[in-house]
Amino acid sequence: ENGTGTPQRYLLADLSLSCDSAEYASLISYAGAMLALLPVGVPITMHAILYMNRVAIENRTNRLGDADLEHLAIWFAPYKGDKWWFATFDMLRRLALTSFLLLFDSSL
């Protein structure tokens, strides 16, 4: 209690941080923004990068492409040239399947 009869709440990971403080509220806001941004922003950014390089990816002569594409090869190397977009699809599929698990009770 804080002397007013109201119980005090503290963050379990850091007992010096009150759950009623402005710092805690800002951390909650940041966490919420990241939860919204990352599952949407990362696939969109990845797709945009691949889309900008799609002609070079489609015209590559080997799995990795030329030196200009080598840093992106982890995304497109497993797929045929015209299937450069499948890496984005696969990322979204994995995200959906993983998120689907949140619908179930963890005590099962």
C-alpha cells in the first residue's frame, strides 16, 4: 500500500519499476507499437526489397545470382527465379501458423 489504501503494483522483472509510473506506460506503448509493426513491417520491407530486385533475381544464372544479389540470396536462393515472391509468402505463412497457436489455452 502507498498509505492511501491503494495496493502498489511493480514489474516482476524489475521491482524498482512501478506499474503505475509514466515509464511503465511508455514501455507498454513501445511494446504495443512493436507488436503491431514487426509482423507487418518486416514482411512488407522484405517484399519491397525483393520486388525492387526482381528483374535481377529472375534473370540470375545460378542460385545465388551475381555479386550484387549475394546479400539477398538467403531469401530467394531456394526458389526458381520467377518465384522470388515466395519468401514473403512463406514468412507470412509461418507467422500465421505460429500466431494460430496463441488461440489455444497454454495449460493443455
